[in-house]
Amino acid sequence: QVQLVESGGGLVQAGGSLRLFCKASGRTFSHYAMGWFRQAPGKERGFVAAISEIGASTNYADSVKGRFTISRDNAKNTVYLQMNSLKPDDTAVYYCAASRIMITTSSGYNYWGQGTQVTVSS
């Protein structure tokens, strides 16, 4: 069992930056690939970024490549999402999730956090 808690969301102007945090409980954090997803009002939850169990591999949605960076610190049971050059279209609730394999589809993730709101004003 893995419990995930996100933090770091907030209100930022377009062009600004935010860093999201996802703290995991349990002793097996390093056994899981981690992903970030987001859901805007009226839209389906979509893939943002993923990182492998030890951080050797990452994957990004085309819409965030070059602006967002996913990383993890297994000693701290934490995964991060650094978001730069934010746009109003990035406004959404951001969720972190844990999976046994690094994939981009939400259905493959077993554990989810409660989400953190990111709002980008124009």
C-alpha cells in the first residue's frame, strides 16, 4: 500500500514557475514508477510526466516538454514536478500516482494522491 500526498500548487502568473511535491508513505517507494497527471474542468485526466523507479528514465507529454521536469528522491520518498514558463492552459488539478511500470495511461496506476490545484493567470 502506498499513500501519496501532493503539495506546492497555487496561483501564478503566466510565465512563472511552480514546484509540485508528492510525498509517499511506505517502505517500497523505490519499487514504483511515478507519474504526474492533470485534470482541467470539463476535461479528462491527462498524462503530464513519468519517471522510472530509480529515476533513470523519464517521459513527458508533448505539451510540457522543455518546460516541466520530473525528478525523485527515493531517500525522501518524494517525487517533484518543476514547472517553468507556465501558461493559462496548464491550469488544472495535478495528481501524482504510483505504478509498477512506467506508463502514460492513468488506468495503469494503482495509487493516487488527492491532487493539488494549479492556476495560471494571463
